[in-house]
Amino acid sequence: MSRSTVTILILSLLTAFIYQPFDTENLVKSDGHSRLLVLTAHPDDECMFFAPTLLGLNTKDNIEIFSLCLSIGNADGLGMTREMEFHASYEVLGVPAERRWIVDHP
């Protein structure tokens, strides 16, 4: 197999994996209630990578979503702005303030 064939095969498999519908049935515990933690490295990762999943999961009554971000994204001195944007983003995504945290240890 040529290198381009292998690359196309891998990209096809990754695309199929990404577009596979998210199976929420396996998230639910036997008591009918589950928790999900979204762990991200920077503010804005939640909306860039997880927004459709989070919006879909928020329609389920039996799933609580929590968020933990490991930095405020202060690379360009915009840490406070990015922290505010993080909270505003999760407000739109339906995750309450008491279920989202930023831990910034430089």
C-alpha cells in the first residue's frame, strides 16, 4: 500500500469515528443518573471541540455536566478576558457556574 492510500484510509476512519452519533445510553448508571466531566487545557476548547456534544447532552435530564479547565490561557496577557469568555461560553452551553472550574498553576 502506498503512503497516500494509508493516509486516506486513516483519515476516513477518523472521520467516521467523529461523525458517529454519541451514545448516551452507555453513560447512564443503573440508578438512571450520570455525571460527565469535560476536561480542557484552555478556555475556548469547550466551544471549539465539544459544543455540539454538550448541547445534545443538555437535552437529557439524567446527565449532569461538569467542566474543568487547566489554564486561563494567559499566553498573550488576555487571561482575565479568556476566563470571562470561558464562563460565558459554558453559560450558553447550559453548564451552571457551580459546575465549572478553572485551575491555573503556572
